[in-house]
Amino acid sequence: MTALMKPATSNWSRILRRRTTMTKPRKSQPARRLLTFAEPRLRFGFEQLLEDPKDGLMMFGPPKKLHGIHYGVIGTPDGIRQFEAWAAKIKQAVPADPKVGSSITYPGFEAVFRTAWDDAPRVKIEVDPDELNSKVKLTDPHQRVYDTVELFSKPIIRWVEEEDPKVALWFVVVPEEVWKLCRPRSIISKAEGVAPEVALSHSKAIALLEEPDLFDEANVAAEKHLFENHFHNQLKAKLLGCEAITQLVRQTTIAPHEYLNSKGERSRKMQDDATVAWNLTTGVYYKAGEKPWTLADIRDGVCYIGLVFKRTNNPLEAKEACCGAQMFLHTGEGIVFKGAVGQWASDKFGEYHLSEEKAEDIVRRCVEAYKNLHNRQPPREVFIHGRTRFNRDEIKGFRKGAPDGTSVTGIQVLRPNDLKLFREGRKAVLRGLALKVDQRNAFVWSAGYVPHLRTYPGREVPTPLKVKIVFGDTKLEQVIADILALTKVNFNTCIFNDGLPVTLRFADDIGEILTAIPDVTSKPLPFRHYL
């Protein structure tokens, strides 16, 4: 990737505030200069290159067009009615909100993506409101979430495996009660709650998992405690086996005017209607099978791997964690691999390390997937992004997993929040600034003032990413340029840039899905299944 670098101009303050305590003063060091990197460009239809995804989509459309999108919807009768009204609405222009400076008129789905949009779903599945109400009010949170998810997952799985016609994706219309009561730490009052047939505390359920009860009903109820009590994550995990792609939408998002408070205002704070349309439909287009844009200047033959770690829900193994890998190509295409489950968690909180064998296996699987997409040609470069520093066994394994002729570079990316840079005046620092500490370490401002937008799309003082080359010979400037480019391929929304590279942006979310149920499929699946 090409990167424009030059010394920071004189209007930038040289006040760097480190929240560290120095035991004794250091000797004077040569002043370091800030580097600026050009804003990465995106590729749209007709090979046009622009910085802003909204500009590119409005003027040129995506690089490749879908021939229509067929979708299904599942929800309560009210939810389906609200969804159909919203689906008809986004076929037309949605005006910008004059009270919101960042709001931009949404021209309509077909105008943006050059793809036919049916305002009626191909498949409709209704969830019985009474049955849903009985499940979502269960006092045991694990049974409550498990049983509620089953009302949505079972019909989708049955349709995918047994019925026609097929659809590209499913809209899951989530009632507000499900959203509020089917998440971790959700609580329902005794007055509203419904006691399950088998009442179990979490500790009792764990005891039954070790020593099963004579009655199967109690054992079945106990097994539900192995599932994460989070509706979104558990539903996504259960649908990986049948490879159903979903887009979850809250009823309050698509029909906000039906949910008003006593003052006649929307019951929850949310983005304006035009911004909601931009973000939701961009994700829908990607999940339906095509990318709304691709990176323009990134090099061919490059493979990026983001490592994911998440402790499992196994109460008997405190250090047990699942490792996953997200592979991304220069086109923005992504594939998720479920790695091995093992004792990867260390005594240090938030730190995980693989064995040499498992580290080798992850890189080998990613390289094999790359070759399948590129006429059996391996990548020239592999970059591994992680939050924890790689140890010797991991580095040795990563290198062994790559074929001869493929270079491997390991990058640690953190957001430590121990460095602030202030600009003279009222504007935030520029996005794309970098403070090079040495040849392997730098602070990178992936968020900041964007001249094209004439604003900083944030609230707090921008915090830089701390980038460290742990192993490998790639130049630091190239690593920074790549990371900035990877902040522009979050296809789950339509924004100018994200604060983190896509290799790590969804690491926590993917980890949650990979550990949400005991038996998640190990089959590599496209990244869109996890969004």
C-alpha cells in the first residue's frame, strides 16, 4: 500500500501527555516528528476510487452487482408487519435529519446498490406471541434464553434443511422484551416472572452436570446452563450448522414511532432514520453475498489473520478457552476458522497463548483457504494481528505453518489509553497521524479529525492504537498503512472509517459466538455468518 508521509506541520501542538511515572529524568533525546498517512481509498463500480463509502455508493454503486436479494423474515405478527413497512420504506429515499449534522439522505436501496429490492419477503415465519411471552418470562436466565432462542432457531433450521424456496438471509425481528430480558445480567421481577418446570440455580445445575440426576428433565434443564444466556450470540451459534445468515433488527429500530415515552419522544436514543437505513442496508448487501466496496491500494498476495480468544462456558475448566482466526484478503473477503479448545488462558488476565502445534495449524488452515480462492497460489505475505504478545512457541508455529516463500509478520495492536495528543485550536488531531517510537513500535491515530467530513466523528479526545511488530521484517510504515486501510472494511455499517482494523474489530463478538453453545461447528465459514 502506498502511504504519504511527511513531518507534521507547525500548527500541531507538541504536547504529548504520558500517564506514566518516571523514576528519574531521562537524558535529552532527539525530537520525534509526527508522520501523516494518506487516507486509504476504496474501489467502487466502474473501477472508481474514492475515500468515502457513501459518496462511492451514491455515484458509482458497488464493484459487483447482485441480481436481486431474496430474504426471509421471522418474528411475531406485529414484528413482521413493522418489518414489511420498513422494507417498503427503504426502497424509497429516506431524507436526512436536518437536526443531525452527520445525517445524509439515503437515496433508496436500488439507487445505492444497483440491485432489485423486494419489499415483501419471500418467506415469512410467525412466532406465537403467547408462547414467546411464556418463554421470555422464565425466572431462570439460562432456561429463559435457551427456550426463547429455540422459538426462532428451530423454524429457520427446519426451513433451510427441508423447504423451498431458499433465501440469501433471514431477518430476525426482535421484540423489545426479548432484547431486554435475554442478555447477560438481565433480571425479571418475581411478580412478572414465570417459574420453569424444573427450577435450578446455576450452582445446582453445575453440580448436576458432574453427577446427573435420576430424572432426565432435571439433566436437560442443567445442560441449558452450558449455553451463554445471550439471545444474539446463542442464535448465531445455533444457526452456524445449517449456514443460515441472519440480520437481527429490533422492533424499536424499524418502527421507532410506535414506541414513544410519556413525552411523545422515541423510547430509546438511536440514530436518525437515514443513517439507520445506510447502516442496515450496507450490512444486508454484504450478507446477501457481495461486498459494497473493496480496498483500492492494498497489495495483492497479502493475507491478514486476526486471532480471537474467548474463555469457554465450561465451569470445570477455569483456563479453558477457544481460539479462532479471522482471515481477511485484500478484497475485504473474510473467513472465520474455529481453532482448538484448550488451556490457552494464562495467569495474567486477558492473555492467551497457543501451543506451537496449534499455532502452526491455524496458519496452515488459513493459507490453504487462501490457495482455494487464488488458483492454488499461496500468499506472499501473512500478517497476524493479536492483542497479546506472541511467545516463542507461537512464533515458531506460525512460521512453520507458512509455506516456503511466504513471509510471516506478527503484529500486536492495543489501545492502551496512556497517550494523548492535542492539537492547537478546537479541532481534534488528524486521523492518520503516527508517532514512530522506533523501527518496530508506533502510536497510530486511526480515529481523529477527517478533512473530507469536516469533523471528528467522536466525542472524546482520540486515543491512538499502539502498534508493535513482534516478529517479522516488514517495515513499520507498511504495517501502519495496512492497519489504517483495514479500518475501512467494516461492512456491518456504512461509515467513513472504524477505530480498529477489521481483523480485531469483531474479535470479541466472534469469540462470544464461538463459545455461546457447547458444540459450535468447526467448519470454516464466511465472516458474514458472524455479523
